[in-house]
Amino acid sequence: MKLVIITGLSGSGKSVALHTLEDEGYYCIDNLPVFLLPALAAELVKRQDKRFQLVAISIDSRNTPAEFENISTLLQPLKAEKIRYEVIFLEAQDETLIKRFSETRRRHPLTGGARPLAEAISYERELMAPFLNVADIRIDTSQTNLHELRHLIRSRITERLDTKISLLFQSFGFKQGVPRDADFVYDARCLPNPHWQPSLRQLTGKDSAVQTFLGENGDVQHYKEDLIRFLEQWIPCFETEGRSYLTIAVGCTGGQHRSVYLVEQLAAHFRTCGRQIQTRHRDLPREAKTTD
């Protein structure tokens, strides 16, 4: 059987993730008290019921701090029962969470008493921090809409090949901030910028004219080859350590030309190597974003 544990910050999309898995055939349990994890593991193994071959649970901040601090211990019975499990941690920037709660008029679960929303979010981030130490994948939904999050969950969890690590190559613009959910971040701002070519300014790294411009530059090709060599050497080490996911982010100034080109090139290379690949262009217009 396979168990997916969805956790993270309130307002970051846990319910969307859980409902997506339910649509994909998972038996879902919302807001499971964390201390029930060992009992759940034992019962699932005992029943051997086909209905529970795919199970997803969500865990929120309405537990005691001590229970979160002992999360590694509470996960041990899953390993002992040889249950395949993955921990997915969802988060977003504070200003994004405040905006979401304000727009939906929902109450944050930790705003009881005299604690205002901003303090509740900060406290919850501290409370949930132990999950980051055991998370298999960390997703920042600050710039992800509902449909994109559903696509990410489907492509990274329900469609993942269990025997191989899943690689997500993501482009971004430093002007909009560095993605917090990346395992590796590379800076391509040292490379020639198509933005300064009037004929290329309105295009993206997915357009053939930009690809030709960058593909003919020796520095760009050396940069790409260095990235490929590094990743080819170290990805197998992450697989040996049991990692299921790896996010590689490449940034340029605006996230439109150089980073997009390099992400597409890296994805194409590793796809030909038989790797499971997804791509995401965070700062392109919505209609130009793609996730394979």
C-alpha cells in the first residue's frame, strides 16, 4: 500500500491537494490527529483491504507542539510495517496567506484569543517546522493557482514512477524572489540577455529565435554542460539516499528568456536519459506556463 501525508500551513492548499488525491482514487482522511499515525499504520496492514491500497491523510496545526516534535518517532511504525509513505509539505509566503484568509473570510485555526492573523501564521510556521525535516517534497504555493496546484499534485505524486526519482525543473525571475521549495538554485544572470535584443524582448526561452540566440553562445552552452555534469553525478546519490523528489530551479532577471531556455534544455536532456521529468516556468504569463 501507499500512504501520502499532506501537511503544512493553513491556507497553503492542503484541502485542494487532498481532494485531488481523492479524485485520483485515494482513500482520504482529513485532519487526522498526529498521535493516531501508529494505530492507523497497524490497522491498515492488519486489514489488507483493497480499498486502502492508496491512502492520503492531512495533518494540520491543531495538535500539541510535543506531538509535532516527535513526528520522526511517530513515523517509525510506518517503516516497521513496510508501508510506503511520502510526506508533502505545503506552504506560502506570509503576505499571500494573509491575503487568502482576508479574501475568503475564513478563520485561521490558531487565531483564538487575542492572537492576530499575522502572529497566528508565524506561530504555525514555527509549530509545523519539524515536518520539514521529514518532508519528501516541499511546495510553495505563493504563486500557484488552484488549477496549477492540482496539476502539480497529480504529476508529482499520482503519476510518479515509484522506482525512480522525480525531477522538477523550474525557471524563475529573481525580481519575483527565489523559490523556497527548490533543492538546487542556479543563477543564469551572468549569461547574455535576449532582453536587450529588440526582436527577442517580447519572446520567451520557448521560442525558436531565443533558443537560436542562446544556443549559439559558447558561455551559455558551457553553463548548460556544467549543470548537466553536476546533476548527472549527484542525482544518483540522492536516489541512493531514498529521495523521491528533487527540484532544480534556474533563475534569470525576469524569468522569461535565459532560465526558461536552460530549464527546457535540461529537461530534454534528462528525459532522453529515461528520467521522470516535470517542468514549470513560474514567472511566465499563465497561458505560457507548462508542467509536463
